Amino acid sequence: QARRAAAESDLIIAVSEFTAGQVEQLLGVARSRLRVVPHGVRAPPASLGPREKVILHVGAIQARKNIARLVRAFESVQPDWKLVLAGSSGFGADQILSAIETSPARGRISVPGYVSAEALAAWYGRAMILAFPSLDEGFGIPILEAMAAGLPVLTSNRSALEEVAGDAALLVNPESVEELAEALRRMTIDEQLREELRQKGFARAAEFTWPSAVEKTWKVYRELM
């Protein structure tokens, strides 16, 4: 279906250079037919309460989100920190949830499942860190949402995540539990690092607006018209 749609399209809009590269390589589309239009982000309501020692992950409980390694890395963090995994169950969830149940840090890990937009905004306002070490993302909205909410971000150095995060996040090899654990420990201990990433995050999130996405999308339509 994707190959047929690509073959019949005059132009194709991708949300990132990474995704555009996948369309070019996997679907055999010439780069001249591809246009990149990043998503925008809406800043959540300002938090009025104090931040808590919470590491937040936003996304489905599924294999490509790399949650099993995140849990193992979290086990080395100081015991007064909690890990919140906000998202519904997806592919491979049973194995991940089983690993959580047997984790020595089980008492500090919360799995609330799917949360509403209001509840998610509240978590963005309560947490101190967003950890998003996904193995594969075409864009990565949670890292921009977190940045807009004033959360320092730890994410992967692969797929579209490095492209979207720029220099405003701490980047790690998502397949290395040791590297992920070291980065988590560093972020939980180093308040100055968190503040530096928070300020960089505000600036980075401000570069991704929906009016800009609308204008760039309309430009593609005008190009064809």
C-alpha cells in the first residue's frame, strides 16, 4: 500500500529528514519528490506546583520504545527517584510488564496506562526529567512537548530523535544499558545540567510551531498548483 501510494504521488511530505530518507531508500522515491515538514508543538499549561523526583516516559509500552532497557537503567538511580511510564500497551507489552514486575525497583515504577491530555500535562508539570530512549521514531513529539513544558530531556542518538532534539537534549546509545544508566544518574544528580537542558529545550521547542507546519504544507500544495 505504501509503495503504491508513493508511486502515484507527485510529491510526498515527510515529518523529518530521517523519515524522508526511509521513504527514499525503502520505497524507491527520488529525493526530488520529497518535502520535509516537521510537526509543531503546543506548550502545555504552566505548572503551578513543585517538581517531584520523577523520571517520565511518554509513549506506548512496546518493544521499539526500549522500555525494558530504561527500567534496567533506572534500577541504578538513587532510591528517592520514581519512574512513570505513561502510555497504553502495545507490541511486546507482556514481556516488558513482566520485566517491570521482577525489577528490584518495582516499588518505584508506576505504569498508569493511557492517560488523558489533561493528565499528561499534569505529569509534564510534576516530573523533573523526560527519558525517551526509543530505538526508532519518525519524529518524536514527546521530547518537544517535554521541552516546551520545561523538562530536561534524555533521548536516543538515532532515528529522527537526534534531528529533532538538536543540542537541547542529552543523547545516548539506546542499546547500551550502561550508557543509559550513567546518563540517568548524571541527570538526577546534576541540577546545573538539568537547568542548562531546560533552557535549551525552551528555545528548541519554540522552533517547532504549527503555523510554520501549516505554511510549509500549503507551500507544497502551491508548488503543485
